[in-house]
Amino acid sequence: MKRGILISVFTLSFTSINAQCAMCRAVLESEVGQATAKGVNNGIVYLMVIPYILIGGLAFFLYRYLKDSK
């Protein structure tokens, strides 16, 4: 049960990978070739993933700590 909840939360958190702010999107869509837009999207994803990894790691270590203390 817990594993299913964890997998669904992890999956749902990455559903909108190509997200951008409205101004960046308007400027980048007008560019021919879309190379800069792909780079901005990759940068946003990179910046978004790091906090999830840190929080996930903290949750994992807290889970192991609390499991071992019982």
C-alpha cells in the first residue's frame, strides 16, 4: 500500500516536465529552431528535480531511522 502511494506521488510530480513561465514561453515560441527553448526546458527540469531528490532522501533516512528505533 505504501509503495503504491509513493510510486503514484513520484509519477504525478513529473507529469508536466515541459513547464515554463508565461513570459519565457512567449519569447521562446517565437524563435525559429526552438533550440533555446529546449535548453530552457532542460534547465527547469534540472532545477526542479534537485529538491525532490533531497526531500526524498531525507524521507528515506527518516523512515529507516524510525523503523530501526522500534
